[in-house]
Amino acid sequence: MPSDERKSLLKTIFSARMFVALAMGFACGLPLLLTITVLQAWMTEEGMDLAVIGAMALVGLPYTVKFLWAPLLDRYTLPFLGRRRGWLLIAQLALIASIAGLGLTDPGKNPWMVASVAFLVTFFSASQDIVVDAYRREDLPDEELGLGSSLYVNGYRMGMLLASGGGLILADHISFSLVYMIMAACMLTGVLTTLLAPEPELPAGTPKSLREAVIDPLVEYFSRKGAIWMLTFILLYKIGDTMAGAMTMPFYLDIGFSKTEIGAVVKLFGFWAIVAGSLMGGVMMIRLGINRSLWVFGFFQAISTACFALLARIGHSVPLLSGVIGFENLSSGMGTAAYIAFMASITNKKFTATQYALLSSLMGIPRVLAAAPTGFIAQDLGWEGFFIACTLMAIPGMLLLLKFAPWHPSSR
């Protein structure tokens, strides 16, 4: 790489815009597991019924329907900090208050109060996600969306790690109430970032009425050539990876790995592999562009899924498990960074919050619907056949790239 190009790349990587993407990712990832993993541990410790603990998953509903109120955040601008940062500050302050409030509840005595406050946490967390996604799209130039998305993903994972790993470790030494107070204080990182970050330039043609904010984003998107194909691609691009991931834990245990081996290799080693993959993917996207990166990273994802079939054939082998997990998480981190950057790139800056919220909600559908039948498929085909089937499921998503993201742009 020429010296000037290397300097330009380093300047982009260490720019203030990238730091903002990382910090905002951290602020978005932190609240997620406070209403799932950490809350489940607290409720279990309080001796609550398993049925109630399971039903508490319903408080996460706002994450799947956040597109319903996203138009409000496109339409209205608060009288301070601008169109994006004003809403972001409100969401973060409300999130801090609700996380602290969750720490003041008593799961053993009043589960309904716990559920109500946890719902507020997820609502304000989903609202923060809407604005951060819109901010990132509007703040970053198209050529930097890949790297910015990868840093956002890594920040998100760091926030999740602090909340789940750090929160559970702290809970062995202090009360869960105090853990939630500490996590609420950690959200001040997001508030500080919001106050110091620049407000993106307001694009021309932003909605002037609520009707425009709701209807125009849909009309604008579906008037594009290939709009349906792009939605189909969003549904299918990571479907094989998602299906395989849904059954990896039963697979590890079934072929003889101990829980200690799984924890050490899959959780610890795998976490850093996926972080490295996201960073590598972001840097590579600067050189390759988003479209070509989708081809390359999608191919890596499919090969990494096929490696599980190899592990199923060979059986218990910690070195092979480490290699398979490292490659799978590395390729998954790359693919996710490109996937998120692509979704951001196809949104119109006039309606970023609404269009991205719709696309990200669509992105979550395979995580539920495609994962549901995986147990039956694994039973019928066996582990090796199952992972081969998951590998083949990657082909339709890759072929769809021919419609709107060919390797050679001139062939479009």
C-alpha cells in the first residue's frame, strides 16, 4: 500500500467520526442483556417460577416493532441539540433513569413492577437504537460506512460483554440492585458522546408532516428498481449462518465437548475472533467497497458453516474446535459489518430513522422463523447433513447480489 494511501487509511480509522460510532455502539449494546441474561439471573436467585422468567422475554417486544414510532423521530426536531442528538439525549437520560429504576424493583415480591420497568428499558433502548442508526448513516460518508458499521458492532459487543459478563461477576460480590445502578452510570458514556458529537447536516426534503414521515419512506423505497430483491436479500444473506448458530450449543455438547471447553473456546476465544472479524471487515470495505465485500464475506460465511460439518465428522477435538470457531466468528464479524453497512447505504437520508428501523426489523425475522425448525432438521439429517444444508442455504442470498451488487459495477 502506498505511503499516502496508508496515511489516509489511518487518518480515517482514528478519526473522531469512528470514535463516535464505537462509543454509540457501546451505549446501544449495554442495555440489551440487562433485561435478558442479568435479569434472568436475578429472578432465578429470587426463586421465581421458570414460567414467569420465560414470559419476561416479552418485554423485548419494542426491539422488533421499533419501526412503529421511528417516523416520529424523522418528523419532529426538538428545540435543542438538533434533529438527531436532541432525541438521542432524551432517550439516553430516560434509559439511565429506567435502568436505575429496574435496580430498585423487587423481583421476588412484585414481578409485575419488574416487567413494567424492564419494558421501559427496552422501549428507550430501542429508541436509542433508532436514532443512533440514523445518526451513523447521516454522519458518515458512503465510503466510510463499512468501517463505521464495524466499529459500531464492536462497541455494541463491548457493551453487551460489560452488561452480561461484568454484571454477573459483580453480582457475586454486590447486590443486583447496585449492579443496575453501576450499569446506569456506565450509560453516561453515551450521554457524553451525544453532547460532544457534531449534529449531522439536515438533508433537504425532510418530512414536513407526520403523513410524509410515515408514507413517503415506503413510497420512496418501493419506487426503486430492485427494491423487492433487496428486501429478499436482507432476509436471506445470513440465513444459513443464523440456522447453524441456533443449534451450535446442542451440537458441541452432543459430540462430547465439556461445558468448560465450550466456555473457554466458544465464548472467550470466539468473542475476540468476532471483534477482530468486524475490524478487519471494516478496513477491507474501505478498499473493496460494500458490494464486493458482501460477495467475499458471504463466501467466507458459507465456508465457515461447512467447517462445522467437518467437525461433526471428526468429533471431539479441541484444536479443531478452536480453528472452526475462530474462522466462523471471524467471517461472521466481517459479514455482519458488511450487512449493516449495506442496509445503511440503501436508506434515504431524508427518512433514515424510519427506513433503517424497517430494514433492521426485517433483518431479525430469520433469527426467529429460520431458527425454529433447525432442531427437526438436525434430527432428520444428523449433524453433518444439517450443517451441509445450512451451507447450501447461503447460495440464494449470494445469487441475489447479481441483481443489484454485481462484482463488476459496469455489468449492472
